[in-house]
Amino acid sequence: MPNAIHFGAGNIGRGFIGPLLADSGYHVTFADVNESLIDSLNSHDHYTVHILSNRPSVTEITHFSGVVSTSPDLLNEFPTVDLVTTSVGAQILPKIAPTIAKGLKKLYQERPDALVDVIACENGVGASEILRKEVGKHFKKDASPAEIDFFDKHIGFANCSVDRIVPPFDPTKSGNGDSDKEQVKEHELDVGVEDFYEWVVDQDALKADHNIHGMKLAKNLLAYVERKLFTLNTAHATISYLGWLKGYETVNEAIEDKQIYSIAKGAVEESGRALLKKHTIFSKDEHERYINTIMDRRLKNPSVQDEITRVCRAPKRKLGRNDRLVGPAMMDYEFGIGKPTNLAQSIAAAIWYSDEDDEDAVAIRNMVNEKGVEAVLREISGLKRGDEKADQLVDNVLEAYGALKGELGVELPN
């Protein structure tokens, strides 16, 4: 049985990547800082993934174990590992890099001929490449020439695109019984996921062959990464930020608002026109089907109760220059698509977001009050003054920001 270490035992790890690996014959060792979660993994011999759709189904997951990621025990898993994957959040990758570096050195000591791949299954562009650089800094410090050669030639870091909605899940409402404590404990590892998923991996970066069900290998990975980030994530964020402003609690509630639906659909159509110019592997008809699947099936799925505050959280990252809102808007300017009116409204709504429980939102609101909206766009979104396209987008967003109150008909926060 091949072995995989997966960093991150949360819902995405247990509900998406872990199950694909287990279904492909891997023993999956989940590594996480949450000791109680690891204890639970080690005290159960199975858990259930619930497919949330009009025709719900379940899949039982076995062949897994858990280890605390800060424990020395994790390093003992590396000599037998064939694949390392992550779903910890891109911002956490530098924090797990030293551990991976130590583990790979232990692997080298015991299996110097091993070929092992590392795949960071995170939202965003180039996550595995970011992890490679961070791990390499630690691995190559004081390393021998043979160790450096091993790292460069035997360890692959393959970027990927991951796409699956994994909302918060309540096992007491999944048909497993009532809220009895024993029932909850029995099913505390269960996860609910949508019925759609896509995992596309850069085949040219892999060092070994992996027969993993559900993994699609591609040579033009950036096209898939940007298609997903600038379509699903763009729509998801647009619906959620506008939905929050209008008082909705879940994504599938907000998307039924005709005004919100129209802006979100317009945003992904603006994004799509640039995507089709940049990535010619997708046809116009194919991309229209992709958009319609997201807008009319996936995000409207009544079985997926995805909380708006979950999707809205960490707006600083989501307002980044290459992320789901500013990224496609700038791409429209770069490819001569024209003024991205709907994307500008999405960006403005994200700046308006002011949940007091969200540290990023509070910081953005304080910046707006002290320096103005333009400061947010220049500092957080990386829209440099003097860049003609960036200046155009700033003007576009400032116009949309001022118009939001009247267009939505809601009282916006100060």
C-alpha cells in the first residue's frame, strides 16, 4: 500500500483530497496541529463523506491515521512516504516548510533513491512552487552536495488546481441520528461536500507516477488554475460580499436575489472574456457551460448551506492583485476587454465588508476611514499609481463604491 502524508485534517483534507487518495489505495496520514482532531482520527477506523446533492449519497473512508504536525512522530512517517499533499491555507505553507524539509532529509537517509512528489492543494496560483522555495531554503541549509542533488532531482513540487465546495457540516443533521453525545462522537469526523470536484495537477512537475482516481494531469495548468480562481471563486466572493451587504446568511439564499445574481453572472462573464483570450485551450461554448454549471447548479445547490461569512473572511487576501476580484478585472484591461463594471462592484462590495469578527475587515474599514478607499486599492490590492491600467481600475472601483448604496438600496456601514 502506498503512503501519503496530508497536512491539514480539516474539512477539505477529510472531504476532498484524503478520500481521493484513500480510494486510490493509499494509506493517508493526516497531520494537523489540532490534537483533539488527531486523537479522533486515531480512535476511529472510518468516517463518512456525505455527498450533498438532490440525490444524496455517502462514501465510507478507511485506511487513515493521524499525527500531530508539531510532534517528532511526524518525521517517522517520511521514510515510507510516496506523496505529500496539503490543504492548510496558502498563508500556512511557510510554517510547515521546516517540518517537510526535516522529513525529506530523513527520507534521504533511509531511501536515497526514492521519488516523492509534494502537491500543495491550496486556492491560488503557484502554491506548490511557493512551498518548494520555502522547503528548499530549510533543506539546503548546511546540506551536502548529495542531499541537494536528491532534493533537486528526486522531489517534485507540482502545482495544481483544486475545486470543490466543502461547507461547514453538522453530523446531527445528516441522518445519522439525533444530537445524542455518543451519536455526535461517532460521526464527528464526517464531512459534507458538493457532488462536483476537479483536481488538476501539473504533470511535467511530477517525479513519480501516481494512479490516483480523480486526479487529472495537464501540461497547461495555469489555464485551469485561473479558470477556477477567476470563475468559481469570483462568483462565490461576489455573491457573498453583496449578500452580506443585503443581509443574507447563506450563498444559496443570496444567489436567488436577482440583482446579486445579475452582478455575479456579469462578473464571471467579464472574467471569462479575458480568460478565453489568454488561455485558448478553452472554447467559448465550453466556458459558457462551465459558468452555467457554477451559477445555476453548484452555487444554487440547496443541500449546500454555505455561510456567507465563511466565504467573505480574510478580505485582504481576496482583494490581492492576483486574486479572484482584482486579478480578473486587471486581466480585462490587459487583454482589451473593456471596463469591468461588474467586477468593480464586486471589489467595492469587498471593501464595504465590515464584519467586526473579521480582523481583515476591521483593518480595511479603519484604512478607509483614515486614508480613503483609494488607499485600500493601492496598498492592499497592489494597484500602483502611474500604471495606466491600474489607475483605470481604481477610478472604476471608486465610482462603483460610491454608487453601491443607491444601487443596492441598503444602509451601508460607516
